[in-house]
Amino acid sequence: MAISAKKSMTGDIVRGAILASLTKMDPRIMIKNPVMFVVEIGFVITLVLTFFPDVFGGKYGPNEWIFNLIVTVVLFITVVFGNFAEAIAEGRGKAQAEALRKTKTDLTAQRSKTDGTYEIVAASMLKKGDIVRVEALQMIPVDGEVLQGLGSVDESAITGESAPVIRGAGGDFSSVTGGTKLLSDELIIKATVDPGESFLDKMIGLVEGASRQKTPNELALSVLLAGLTMIFLIVVITLEPLAHYVNGSIDVATLIALLVCLIPTTIGALLSAIGIAGMDRVIRFNVIAKSGKAVEAAGDVNTLILDKTGTITIGNRLASEFVPVGKHQREELVEVAVMSSLFDETPEGRSIITLGKELGVTKERESYHDAENIEFSADTRMSGMDLADGTVYRKGAVDAIKKFVNSRGGQIYPDLDEKTDRIAREGGTPLAVVKSSELFGLIYLKDIVKPGMRERFDELRKMGIKTVMCTGDNPLTAATIALEAGVDNFIAEAKPEDKMRLIKEEQALGKLVAMSGDGTNDAPALAQADVGLAMNTGTAAAKEAGNMVDLDSDPTKLIEVVSIGKQLLITRGAITTFSIANDVAKYFAIIPAMFASVVPELRALNIMFLTNSKSAILSALIFNALIIPFLIPLAMRGVKYRPMSATSLLMRNIFIYGFGGVITPFVGIKVIDIIITWLGVAHL
């Protein structure tokens, strides 16, 4: 199971959504959506009028009940379609929650007792502070911090990634999650949560609770829609006395149908679904957002703060060049460098072997089985190997190698310092290489910028987002990496307080700031940032401080999170634009036809040549109901986001969804008018 697995709208989800659409018609639920609540009240009134047409004292013809019945059915369908949009979004979330819940099996735990022994208890009984022992191939029963041990953990049940990760005591990779599996060794873990408060519990609650979370912008739009509904309600109520004043009349069912056509039912029906679908897209991207506000804030981010190591760069310095010194040629240096790295299992050592192979030098470790491996140590700051014949190979820090060569009576070439300084100025790390007492040259280790980072930062720049790189490197190295990666600014020799200061400075300018982190020292900055993306591999403090948690622990995902946030805002804006344009078009389509008999001058405005007032009302009402399910896939999928300036994006959406929202009702209403006229409904 993986959260990132795409959840299609299966038959079970659709059937559940249909049932939920009916149960959501409970007035106590509907009143939370004022627009659709008004439609439901209209449905109840027209239902009564269908069976008791004179209940309000009106004058009705012999076939008036058929018209009322049609209006009732269409209003019912409108409410159901509106509820269905929200229910589909919730159904997808519940399916994800159920998949998460499957990871919570009836686990047991080895809990430490005061006498140092262990007792078997249910994992649900573990409390914050309890010490548990987990052995190889056992499930980790609780969220916690590793106190002792180092082991490989399978987190695929949570992250969907099959590759195991290493967890151990100390550092920023000591956090473990309940429901994952220890594959090797043994861990002693201290529980950091009480029952029901685990990370998995919170994820399930967030997924299932998505329908109850509304962002400030969503709430503001809801208030606006409610206000528009009240305005149109007052307008429609005044139409009957106005018609009576000009010796006309409008029946109640027609007034209700007109009201439903005028109020913003399209966006009212889809607003909640858009927000839930936005949360769903983030979750399917393997990011848990602790609130809808966090996702929305990501879409408004102005400044992105990124760590260098592991985010912008690969994270390990890799060999990129061999620089010979003195009388030696590069071919000689490559062979000595490869020999010195033959037993080196570090990423740097493997990269030297790989670069050597690319340059035609291949050595097999098995050929030197009698050699002694010399591991790197903090004292010597060198590594290498000693052959049985007494030949010595070493690589390490330049000053350490200098001392080694001097101790053996070797020569230090004059160009060594010059070439060492050149590598340092370019932001690299020089390693000197020696065979016995002979210095051959330098290995240029470089912090490699991840492929495609410059292009991604260019996209962010098009969005109007400033990128800032934070690194502990010296200013020279930081400037080199920043230039290569294409970030807008950088902070060198950065400390935790420097990140906090930068965030506060940007926020003081009215900007929204996003950053990622995984360590306890990142927690204050994650809490201060408007969007704090914590790594799942990080400490409990970091995960608590952030308002998002990346289950894949990929710091570059912050860039995608920003894109998803913008997609949420754009989707809401696009459908709102379409809805408003839709309503304006409906006004011009139906109002002239409705009042042409009372005010003949309005016939000139009946540009769609609708058959009569009843045809105009029914056509608009039916179109109003049908447009909602047509827009549900767009609300679920989201409007595709393309990096561009805000002005270009606004003009694009106005053209597509504004112009499209005006044209669609004219075409749709006219087609429906032709059909109902052909069926004879227009002349009831």
C-alpha cells in the first residue's frame, strides 16, 4: 500500500458518494452551504406545490402541476449533484484513510520494566516515555526516537517506497514511525506519543477530516456567495409585487426556479469539493498537510528557503576532476587515486573509482586481497591501503598529506598550493594523493548540483517566487553553488538563528515564506515559516513544528508543494470565474424571455429566441443542474498550472473560463429550449 498510489473513482467510491449525496440532504448538514440550502428549500416548496398547487393562493392552470413537478425534479437533481461533488472528494479521502488504517494491525510491543526486563503488551497500551525493544523483522509499535542501536527500516507501508532506510540513535535520522518494519539488528526506542496521537493516527484524522477544514479564503468566498444569495432572494421576492403592479403575475414555482438560476449555484456546489480535492492531491503526492490552510498558503508563497546539501545538491561531494602536480601526468594520478580508493566504501571513494573507469583505469579489489585497508580517521584525516610489498597509497586532506610526505622524505611541489587554492575558490574540496613518499596530485571533489535544478528555479522565478539557499559552507563555496544552481540569493555559514532572521525579515515585508528541514535545529524556523515542510526521516521536533510532512523525505518536493498550492488557488479561481460568467449569461438569456409578455420592449433583448417564459426558465434551470457534474472532473483533477506571471495567468483564465463561461450557457440553454419545445413541455 502506498499513499502515493492514485485512487481512481472506483465503483465502491461512486456508490458510496451517491448514498452520501442523499444523506447530505439533511438540513442540519445543508445549512453549512447556504447556496445549496436555498436550493433545497426551493425543492421542498415546489414539491408541496406539485400536489397542492393552490396552497399559496395562486391561480394555476390544469397542467401547472406538471411544470411544478419538472421544477421539483430538476431542483432535487441540482442538490444531489452538488452533494455528489463533495461526496466524491470525501470518498477518495476516506479510501486513503482506510488504506492507512490497514497498516495499524494488532501490534504487540516489548515494553521495558523497572527491573530491566521486558514484558509483552499491546501496542495500544504504550504511553509517551515508555521504552520498547524492537528486534529484526518485527513491526515498530509506536512513534518514537531511537535511543540505542542502528537498523534498516522498511517504511513502504507509509511512504510507498520499497527501499529501506537507516534509523539509529542520535542525529537527524533517529525518528521512527509506528507501523513500519525493522529489517535488521535491534533498536531500543522511546515512545514520543500517547495512544491515539501517533503520526499515523494524525494522518488518518487529517484525511478523514478534510471535509471539515476550510481555509480563510474559502470561508471568505462562502460569505460572499451567501451575500449574493441573499441579494438575489430579495430581488426575486420583489418581482411578484412588481409584476402585479403592471397587471401581470408570476407563480411561486417560477420565482423559485428563477432564484436558483440567479444565485451562484455552480461554485456553491463545487467550492467544498475543490478544497478537499486540493488536500487529496497533496496527500497522493506523499505529503501530509496538517490543514487546508497550509496547502493554500503554499500557493501564495513569495520566498522559498532551501538547504543546499541534499536539496539543491546531491549531498555527497563527488570526484569531478584529477589535477596532477609537479612532473606527473594525469594518467599516473588517476591510477594512484583509484588504488588509494579501492577499499573506500564512502560515496566519495566510489565516485573516484567511477571517474577512474570513465578515464580508462579499472582496478579489481579481489586482485589485492592481501592488502591492508587503511580507513579514514579523524586523527590522520587520510585513508588508503598498504600492499604486502610495502607500497603505500594514501589520499586525504592536503595539510595531512603534506605532513605524511615530509615524514617520508618526499617532495612537496610548488604548484600544489596554487592548485589547492584554485579548487577551494571554485567551491570544491581538494584531496591530495600520494604513493609511498611521492605526491602525485589532487582529486577535485565537488558538491554536485542536482540535474534540472536551474530549470526548476527558472520556473519558480516565473511564478514570482524568490529562492534563497542556506548552507554552512564558506561564502566562496556558497557563491559558486548558488551561481551554478541559479538561486536568487544565498546565506553562507548559516546557523539556525540566521534562518529565523531571514524568515522574519521576509514576513515583515508582507511575504509568505516556505522552507524545508529535518533536524531539531530546524524546528524553530519550520514553526515560523508560513509553510514548513518537515521530512519524515527527521526528528519528532521537526515534524511537530512543520505544518506539512513529506513521507518520502525529499527536500526538493517543496517546489512541487508550491505548484500544488497554486493549482488549488487557480482551480478555485477558474471555476469561480466560470460560475460568475455563467450566471451573467443566464441573466441575459432568461430575463428578457420571462418578462417580454409584460414589457414588450424586452423582446428585442431575447437574442436567443427562446420559445416563451416557461421554456426560458426550464432551459436555464436544467442547464444549471447539468453543468455541475460536467465540472466535477475539473474540480477533482484541478486546472493544470503553468509557470507564468500573475498578469498572464489572469488573462489566460479570464479568456478560457470567463469567455467560456459566457458562451456555454447560451449554447446549452438554446439546445435545451429546442428539446423541451419539441417535447411540448414549453406549452404546458
